[in-house]
Amino acid sequence: MFIDDVRVIVEKGPLSAEDAKYYIDRIRRSTKLTLKKVAFRRGDAYLDIRYSFEENPLERIRRVDLAPEVSKKAASR
């Protein structure tokens, strides 16, 4: 599938087009390069995002934690 001229591949797990567009927009805000391809792989508690750009032959990989944040408590000594 294509979203805003970006090839989108969902390798594993469910991912809506709205969610894919959200992550594509976040990637575009963080760089000036032209986004070429994004691949998503969803696990139980994470989402792997692999993406590449037109101008840069390297592929970038990010892992997004899907589990709710656990409040951290200070341990007393």
C-alpha cells in the first residue's frame, strides 16, 4: 500500500492506515530527507519501524514500546 507517496509494508500484526500515517508524519517531521519506504512489524509489546530515504541508502530501525508506562518508584535504602 502507499500512503502519501510512501511505500508501506506491514510485515506482521495488525496496523491501521491511520496508525501508519501517524508514524510516517513523525518520521517526516524529524528529517528533511524524502521518505521512500516504511516497514512495520508488530510484536506483543513493541512495534518495529524500518524506513529508508530516497537520498540515503541506509535503512533506519526504531522500536516503539506499546506497553503502558509503569510508574517508577525510588527504592529506599
